[in-house]
Amino acid sequence: MKWIWEGIQQAFQLIVYGNPEVFQITLLSLKISGLATFLSLLVGLPLGTLMAFGKFPTRKFWVSLINTGMALPPVVVGLTVSIFLWRSGPLGDLRWMYTPTAIIIAQFIISVPVVTGLTTSTLQQLDPRLSYQLMGLGASRIQSVILLWREARLPLLAALMAGFGSVISEVGASMMVGGNLKGETRVLTTAIVLENSKGNFGFAIALSLILLGLAYMVNLFLTIAQQRTTSSD
Amino acid sequence: MATILKAEKITLVRNQKKVLSVEHISIEEGELLAVIGPNGAGKSSLLMALSTLLPVTEGTIFFEGKQIRKSDRLKFRRQISMVMQDALLLDTTVRENIGTGMRFRGKNESEIKQSVKYWSDQLNIEQLLSRKSRQLSGGESQRVSLARALAADPKILFLDEPFSALDAPSRVRLISDFQRLQSENKVTTLLVTHDLDEALLLGDRVAIIIAGRIRQIGRPDQVFTQPADLEVAQFVGVDTIIPGVVQSNTHGLAVVSGDGFQVEVVAEVPVGRKVFVILRPEDITLVQQIPAGKTSSRNLLKGEIKELIPQGPLMRVILDCGFPLVALITRSSAIEMDLTAGMLLYASFKASTAHLLARKDEKEQQFA
């Protein structure tokens, strides 16, 4: 059991002395997952708003589809993206397979339903008369939507964080479409899998601690925002 | 007064159900039109339709003489304001909330500041300006909502039961302040309420809506004393509705008789016409004995007290005069007269306070 303690010690040394590889992997993970989440926000926020307030016949069908998408298995996404980006696939000419772009696409597909679904449910929880009240004061549709987003800013932030959480911690899709190439597509989760299989537990624990730290910071940020709102009541 | 808003032959269908069918309604500049009706009558739907927040299924709405088309709706809504039953304030400061409507209209910050100061002062909420909306009481929130609506300088103010969610003291104070502001500013207002007293107190005209249809529009006293039909009569608080037949009519004084009674009513009605005699409870005077001298009251009916129902400072007395007759007197009078169930009394009322309405089996119409 000594090796477990040695692994933890090694992990702390790697983090404290700023190991360049650990730093590079962490930065790449943040870049890829951050960009994927940002893109899912650009799509998910308006789409979720449309699902919440739109009046069209197939709305319920689309909402249920999005809700199903919230539990989309990352390996299925990885497989689908791989098929499309494979050299002989429909988008093979783009040469995106085993690049950060491929991981961003896969993570975007994973986080879009999360951001969209949570945006929908958040906005549906607002008082439906608020929208009429704003329009009754002269708001255009866009002005009204922006104010409704502002009213729901905290749960919407939570939706965004949930989207980020779902992609920073996934491994299946990143492994399949990124290939875990050192210095190019190796992110925290794929690196942990690799180092674990090599028996390099110190490195794996170091990366796991960073991943846990990121998850904690996301939650801390949310809690602070929540407490600030609550304390102003 | 010029007509500022007019709707012709409008219908509104929601969830495959026709909730509104209004032949004609108009609001004159500077007036307060109170729309009253029972729950589910279509009051709020009418307000939403006239404010274009819910597009009408059929019909046309005109603002200042011009038809409001789909492309004109935003422009129109930037000339109106709205206050709903709940304040529905934004999660920000009172100051920001009051300026909301003005910001939608693209006013500059100095105009907004000036207007916020003026209306917060008018509604006695200047001390709340820096507070968050969530820190306000119900009464304060509704004052902010009213200030927000008025600060936008609307040509028409739409009020959807703005006082009904408040506790009694807050409600009385806000109604009083609103009445003062209304008399000073003469903002054209459409007020939707289910409260008859509110409509009587605030309305220049009153519209009664039942089952999605406007059944009567007129001055409050006219609507309350001369209801257009039985349902309106029941809604405006007429408890005594007696069927009878006109026996004679001399110099505009009709004699109506029914099952064991005969009353005189000021009305021009042909002899033989089947009618309902409509009596408001507050128009009936109760006496223990037949008055000794002459009285101007043309009608005196003997009855037995069936029930006494306390109603705040008043007492509702239900008499059996061969038909149920309801009188509303003060509690003090009830105590002084020592009223108890089973006691015999006389109910008197003037011929001019009763109102006749043709029965359904006849052609329904009012008689002046």
C-alpha cells in the first residue's frame, strides 16, 4: 500500500512545482471545454428560450428530445463524431479527426442539450405574466427576452456550469475523437486513463486532484453567486 | 371627449374556446372605464386583447382613429402602460424598476431620473428608491408598479385588478392615492376589477362583462340601478327579482301585480306586459308599523323576517312577503328595532327606486 502514499506525494510535488506537462494538459482541457461550453451557450440559450416561450405544434416533441439529449452517453457522441470525421466519412476532408477541434465538436454536442434543457426549465419557472407585463410596458420581444434572462440569471449560470461540468469530466468522446495525442489532444480525463493504465499513479492522482479542484471551483463560484443573491434579500 | 381606443366585433379564441366576443367597446380620452364581471367572465382577456398583448382572432382595434395592425403593435404598446394584479417587479432596485418602461421607450437618463423622482414622490415611495424589489411589502410593490406604469407617460393605462391582492388598509390607501392622481392627471384608464365598490368609486363609466360578452355599458349609477338583464342585475347585487304583470299605467306610473302582491313602479310599460320588478336591497326601508301620516313612498309590503345575515357594519334582512325580499340596513337599526327571525315587518320603497325588466318569454328590454 506504500505506493498509494508515494503516488499522493508525487502528485503534490507535480502540482506545487508546476510540472509543465500537467500545466499544458490542464490548460488544454480548460481551453477545449471552455470553448465547447461557450459555443453551447450561444446555441443553447436562444434555443432553450424558444422551447420555453415558443408556441409551435412540435414543441413538446423537441423538448422531450432535448431532455433525452441531457443524458447522451459520451461514447455514443464520440462514435457519431468519429464516423463523420473519419477520413472516409462525410466530413473526412476537413482533417479534424484527432485534433482539438474534434473534441470541441464532441463536447459541444454533449453540453448543448444540457444548457438548452436547463435553460428551458429555468425560463418556464418564471411567472408567465412577467413577459406580458414587460410587453405591456412597451418592451420589444428582444428587450423582454433579455430582461427575462436577467431575472433568471442565477439558474442560467447554473445551467452553464452544468454544461461545463458535463464536458470537463467526460472521457469517452475525447478519447475516441481526440486520440489522446501527447501535447495535442491529451486532456485531463484522457491523460488520467492513460497514466492509470501505465501504473503511473502519481501523475494520475495529480491530474485527478486538478480535475476535482476545477469541479470545486465551479461549485464555489456558484455558491458565492447564490449567497450574494440570497443575502441581498 | 374624443374616442382614444375602439374595438369592433372582436373575438378571442384560446385553447379552441371562444373566451371573448365583443360587438363594440370604446374608451374616451381622459375617462376611467371600469370593466367588471364575475370570475372567468373574460375581463382580463378583454384587457389583454385591447392592449394587443393577445392578438384578437377576429375584429379590429382602433387607436386614435387608426387601425392597429400587426406591425403597429409595438408602437402602440409604447404609448400605453400596464399594472397587473401582482406587481411583477424586476429583481433590481425600485429606482430601476420605475424607469423600466421609459427605457423601453428610449428615454435618456436625465428624463428617467426626473420622472422617477416625480412619480416616486407622487406615490410616497421616494424613501424606497434604493431598495431591492424583493425587500418590499405587497402594498409597496404595487405602488412601485403603478409608479412604473405612470412614469412611462402612457396615453392609456391598463389596470388588471391592481388592488385585489392587497390587504385592506394598503388597498384603501392605494385606491385613495390613485383617485387623487387620476383626478389631477386624467390618464385614460381601463380598469378591470371584480369589485363592485371599486368600479362605483373609480369608474366614469362601467362595463359589465359576463361569459365573454359586454352586457351593459353606462354610468355607474345607471348600471347599478337599471341593469340591462337578469344576469347583470344579479351581478350588480340585486337580490329581489319578482315576476309580475303590468296591470295599469297612468302618467308613467305602472302598477305591477304578481302572486299576492301589487307594487307601483315609475316606468312606461304597456299594460299586460310580463315583467320582473327589480329592487336593490339598500333602497328598501323597514318599519315596524304602518306609518301614521302620508308618505311619499308608494309601496308598502308586509312580510315576516326569515333570516338576518350580518355583513360588516350592515345587516342583510330576508323577508317573506309572498316572495323573498332582501333589505340592507345598518346593524344599529337592526339592534334598535330589535329584529329577530319570525317578526312581522313592513318594507317600503319608492316607485322611482324599483326598475322593470321584460321577462325572457317577452322581448327582453329595459323600461325607463
